[in-house]
Amino acid sequence: MKYSCFALLLLFFITLHTAPNIAVIGTGYVGLVTGPGLAEFGNQVTCADIDQNKIERLQQGEIPIYEPGLEELVQHNVQQNRLKFTHDVGAAIEEADIIFIAVGTPMGSDGNADLKYVQSVLKTISEHMNGFKIIVIKSTVPVGTGRWASYVLQNLGVQPDQFTMVSNPEFLREGSSVPDFLKPDRIVIGAESEQAHTTMNEIYSYAFAHDAQQINTNIETSELIKYASNAFLAVKLSFINEIANICDATGAQVDTVAHAMGMDHRISDKFLNPGPGFGGSCFPKDSQALICLAQKNGIHVPVVQASLTTNQIQKVKPIEKLKELLRAKKLNAKTVAVLGLAFKANTDDIRYSPSIDVIRILLEEYAQVKAYDPKAMDNMKHEMPNINYCDSIAEAVKDVDGVIIMTEWPEFKDLLDYIKYKKNKPVIVDTRNILDTKELKNAGFTYATMGNGTNQN
Ligand code: UGA
């Protein structure tokens, strides 16, 4: 992209002489950590969202999602006058030198990432351009989106020398996204110009001074780094889930297998915990989007495809195990406690949660479902209003035939305290391997794990 002398001078000025104003558009799981995180690095940030109600809550100090450490981070930066919230997205754009787009890119009906929210932000940007701006796409978007966004803006009448596009993907894990943002492994910046790289490196200078690795590259490479990372992790998870199933069939112990595998530095022990299949808004959606991208380019990606197929099979395993323990072909007339509704611990997010699949099957088979989760029940009530929500583990496991642990919330480790002395002990399916199998066995439980053995009395 060509720059006018004016734009280059302005960029130079922004980079070296003033703290740039940053607008973060979208206050979901990504934007609401990115904005306060950038403010914590010393930047001046406005978080904007069209959802007036959400912004009013944020202005009153109320955090609309559960994310450990976020409330303190927001409070601290608001107090320091580095962070504010507005639902006047246009005004935030006009004030900003750098605009981060952090809106959702959900999976469309064709498996592709749906860019309608990104497109809508681009339109708003085009209506409020009042000077040169760096436009950063933070949302996870298919390779080619940066280039596409540039065309969209120009079609909307924005002059090419009035903006430059940047890709700066996020690698935040829900539940630990605050420390992930503040102390990242790496910060990837894909840009078309040296000046944009320089300005972006400036706003992240605090993180670079504290050991974050820096990758400066072009936009397409940056966009693909995000998809390749998520798809690789999804493959790793499906792989260990397959190994866990082999362990179940052969008597091998997956914990030890994974531990020993992880001692090889080329493999690493991270992301080798088997479970009920991966969920969340990222792995299923991003793997699918990568498949679509490959297909569009005539490339076969059977490994990525297989990780999704394995994941679908894995999501049914908790039910298969429950039936095996109960020696039942169907689950009608059975009452089952589902402990954990969020797709993983430390979040209230239920998107693509394996618990949804499990509860659906239980309901299809006319089982009675009692559900408990420390943080995700409100979200699940919208998705599944007709199950019995309980206020505690104790209430959930009262008079049930079976208990399925779906999420690795620390409090579920104490499950046995609630059922150890019961005369009619429920069977237990521990899909996260958080219970002590020796203790389970000694207390006379009938149980199944994911690859760490089964005990059938
Ligand atoms: C994931 C990536 O880890 C982040 O780097 C990325 O930024 C994010 O997607 C995104 O694209 O926005 P997240 O979806 O929050 O983050 O959750 P993870 O902690 O990665 O877990 C994903 C799924 O894998 C969960 O269902 C979790 O229970 C499962 N998992 C994870 C396992 O079953 N075993 C493990 O060892 C680790």
C-alpha cells in the first residue's frame, strides 16, 4: 500500500512522540482482555461496543464474563485513567490512532468463519475516518482477511493512504487470558509496512521488555500462525484421546504414557490430558475454517479433518462408559448428575462444550439430568432450560444412579466426600481423570476414567 508523506510523518510522530490512542472494538472474551491488557502496558485505551447495556455495566465496574483477574485489571486501569468504555463506537474510532477489531467470527453454516461482524465494524470505521489509522485485526480470521478488509474499506470510499492493515492474532486461553495477555509466549504482528510494525512493537514494548518473543511478519503469515497453532493443538488433543481409548482397551495407563511422552522435549507434556473431547469457541471453529481454506486452495488436510472426527467420537465416550458401568442399554429411568457444564474449568463459557452433547444424549434417552457448575449455569440455562439445575455438588449427587464429571473444576476433586458413605453408591465416569483411582477402588466405587482404568463391581 502506498502512503502519502503526510501519513508517514504522522506514523513517525505517533511512534516516537506521543502515546497513540487505541480503540478496541468488541468487548467479548477477546476484546475485554485486550483493551485492559494494552492499558496495563501503559497505553491509552477505549473499549467500544454497540451493546449499550454491556457498556453501562462495564462503566459501573461490572464485568459481564467470568475471567479470573479481569475485574482487578479493569479497575486498576480505569483508576489510572488509561481505560474507558463507550458504546459510541464512531467517537472511539475518531479519537483513535490504532483500532483493534475484536468482534466475534463465529462458524458460518458452510464451516467458514463468518465475517459479518468484522464487515460491520469496517463499515463503521469507513464512516468515521478522520485521519490516518492503523487497523488491527485481533479476531481470528481466515488467511486473506487483512487483504480483503483493505479492499472493503477502499470500496467504502476510504483512501488507501489513510490506513494500513495489521494482523495481530490472540493466543489467549479462556480462564487464564489475563496472565496470557500480560505475559505472552509470543506476540505476532503481521503488517504491510515497517512503520506499522514499529508502532505495534511500541504499544507492546512492555511485554517485549518482559520476555515475550516477537514475530514480525506479513499479514498472511500472521493469520495462518493462529490457525496452524489451534489446529495443531486440536490434533494433539485428539491424538491423546485416541491413545487413552487404546489404554482403556489394553490396561495401559494414559497418565504415565502421557507423562513419559512429554519428557521428550520435541513432544512436551502440555496439552496431553485426555478428556471428553475438546470444546470452546476456538478449536472446532478454527480447525473447520482451516479445512475450508485448504479446500478452497485444492489442498487435502486429512490430519486436521481427522482431529474433528475423533473429537466427535470422543464426545460420546462418557455416555458409552456410563452405560457400561450401569450395565444398561438405554438410560431411561436413570438419574444422572452432570458435574461441569463449561467447556473447561475457570470459565463460564459453554460454547461447543462436550457437556451439551452429553446432556442431549441423556435427554434423548429419557434420563433425568441433574446439573451443577460453579460458574456456567446461567449460560447453560439459556441453551437447555429443561434440566434440573442444582446449587451445589451435594444437591446434584443426591439420589442419582450415575455421576459424570465433565469439567475439571478443582471442587469436583472432593466428590467422594459427598457420596463415600452412601448405601447406594452412584457409578462414576471421571472424564477428566481428576479423582484418585486408588481411593475410588478402596471405597468400593464402580467407576471409569479416560485411559486410567475402570472398576466394575
Ligand atoms: C484456545 C487456545 O489454547 C488459545 O491459545 C487460543 O487463543 C484460543 O483457543 C482462541 O483461539 O481464542 P481456549 O479455547 O480458551 O484456548 O481453551 P484451551 O485451554 O486451549 O482448551 C480447549 C479445549 O481443549 C477445552 O475443551 C479443554 O478442556 C481441552 N483440553 C485442553 C483437554 O481436553 N486436554 C488438555 O490437556 C488441554
